[in-house]
Amino acid sequence: MLKHLVSVLIALSATFNSSSFAQDSPCSLHGIVVTSDAAKDEWVTFQKGKITAISADKPANSTNYIELDGYVYPGLIDTHNHIHYNTIPQWNGGQFPNRYAWQIEPEYLEKVEFPFSRQVDNKITNDAILYGEVRSIIGGATMIQSNYHESAPKQLIRNLDLGEYHAEASTGPIDKISDVDASKLAQHLSDHTSNRLFFHIAEGKKEDATTQAEFAILGKKKFWKPGVVVIHGIALGPNDFQTVKSNGMYLVWSPRSNLRLYGQTLDLPAALDAGVTVAIAPDWTITGSSNMLDELRFANNFLSKRYPGKFTAQNIFDMATKNAALVAGVEKQLGSIEVGKCADFLVTKKLKHLDKVSNQDQLYDPYTNLLKLAPADVELVFVNGRPVYGDSKLMTRYVPNSSSLKVGAADMKILIENEDGSDHINYTQLENRIKSVLPSVAPLYEP
Ligand SMILES: [Zn+2]
């Protein structure tokens, strides 16, 4: 009984702490606010998870003030991942003609599918999802597209698969979807049960026949229609991109995983020339990046070598923010910092580099800064107006009930609580539960 009473008291105080900070009272955050076309020294005020004002001057009547001088970016949107696999370390098994080839490779089955089955058998899938979310949020994502199983609790970050955002994903081969299932999925788009349908299409080498055939099969199954999102699209050419654009469809680009598995990736310049909106996402951590920041940095290095001078840091920022919001169908809520939108922010340090001409330290511009960041450079990540990850000192000050974790050598903290705010999950306990089941657990961050 006493034990029960104590847990009720802890629960009440936890709810009070978290709701009093941001959910109900106005909070104002200061920093250099970065949007697609500007970076300004401003205060962003938010309440009940929504941005209520943006001003140059310090607002007079907020309850909480968080005065930082770093960059305030919109929360990054990860438009494609398989988050419950992200407990498993990276696997590098060489190159393959298409995704169906590595999925039956004995080494892949042993290194990836075997530990994955252990998670399921030991009933730690929700823990695995949570660990995957931690890995994602330390890299600045506040929303993720991933197939969550139906009973998965709502955890750290916004999930694009859940009812609220009306997005569905089909991960199997397009030619194996039965006509009955295809017509059900298409009906969801027509009657607006779904706003977006995500398909893995043409994930393989451009010269591979299976890879080449999939986009046409998508059309035959009557999925060349508004709201359909093509993940990968490696074999698509200019005419296909015209089809994507003219039918109101979108693309998700996962360069790191594509290049690891196939040595090739989407023809990004041709897709953009056709006017297609493209988002960038890691796919998963097994063959892709640990998180969005990592994927953005990878993309920048790849693009600057493959297409020198063609893409700017701002273009890459857009693919993770406003364009990702369009691809996800959440552009009214997320993807930029504007009054009325959700209070999801990535607040980071301003990094410096040595200028070769002046021989003095210079700040990166805010877009380039984003491409240089590691998870330890994050000051705070806000989801729905609440800090959930960040620098240990800041988190201790604003969210005292958050739990400690080491990210590389840095002391950081994360807030993990149940959906109803009733209890807090200790990060070390979460990690230990996974370690007790898996022979080897992926570190939080594998650069
Ligand atoms: Zn995928």
C-alpha cells in the first residue's frame, strides 16, 4: 500500500513538472531562428505545444524564458526509417542488385534478422522502438516515418504512422501486393483515411531488371496518384520524374544506405529538374546513417563531390524541414518555425572553423552549421513545446526529471516518459533491458 502511495505521489509530481513547464504556460525561447530564407535573432513564444508569437524583443508576459544564443532550427522530419531495427549494429555485406538479394543473404539473416527475432521473442519490441527513437532524437528528428506495430505506445517523438497524421506504409515488394489489398490502400487515399502512402520502389541498381520494373508496376496497381510517396526510386529517369510530379507524388532519398547496398542512388538533379519535392531520410541505421544530422552531412559530402557547385547547404536543410513536411503531408503543422505551427525545435551550438585567408575563427552560416553538427553539439530538442533531449546542464535546469546518457564523451540528458506522463523511464535501464536480450547492441551514435 505504501509502495502504491509513493508511486502515485511520484506520478503526480512528474505530471506537474512536465505540464507546468510548457504544456500550459507560455514559454519564450531565444536564439538565432533559422528558416528556409533567413536567420534572425528572435524570441519564439509557445504554449500548449503551439507557437504563439515570434518577436525581435523579449516578450513581457511569458512564464518561462530560455535564453540561448545558438541556432534554433525547426525539428527535423525523418520521412523514412525502420526504427525497431535500430538496436542492431551496422552491417556491411557488400553490394547487391536489389533489396530482395540482401534480404536472403545468410550473413544478413545471422547479423540482422536473428537478433531482430530475439527482440520479438523476448517481447522487447517497444523497448527497441524507444531505443531507436532515442537514437533518432539525439540527431534532431522530432517526427519519424516508420512501421510501428499497432499496439506500440506513443513514445518520444511524433510518428508519421499513427492515426493523427494519416500516413500508411507498405514495405513489401510492390508486385506481391494482392489486388484486394491494393484497392483497399488506394481507397484509403480516395476517402482521405490516408493522406500519404509510402512504398519502397526501385531500390536496387539501375541496370537490374527487377529494380527497373517496379515504378511501372506501381502505376499498374493504380498508385500513380496524389499522396503516394516513392522511397528510393534509384532506377527512375526523367520521364518517371515527370510522372511523379504530374500525379502529385513525392520522393524520399536515402543516399547513404543506397550507396552502401547498391553503389548507386537517386538521380537527384533530374528529380529536382522535373519539379519533384524530395525529402532526405536515413532509411535505417543498419546500412544508413545513425540519425538525420549524420545523413545530412553524408548527403552534403556526396553532393559536393558528385555535382560540384550544384547544391547548397540550404537545399539540404530544406530536404529535412519544409520539403520533408510536404512529403509527409504535415506542412501545416511542421517543417518551419511560424506562428500557429507546432513547437518542435532543434537548438544547437554555433560551430566555428578556421578561415584560411584571415587565419581567424569564423562561424559557419546557419545552414552549413547544421551539416557539421554531431549529437553532442545539440543544446536542446523540443517536441510539442517540451525539451526532451539536450545538454546535461540545460536539461537539469528545465526538465529536472530527465535521465542521463553519454553521447560520445558528452554528458547529455533525455526525457522518456509514458504517454500519460505518469512515469519516467531511466535511460540506463532501457539500454540494459536491450543488452540482456541482444548479443550486441548498436551504440547510440555510429558516425
Ligand atoms: Zn526502408
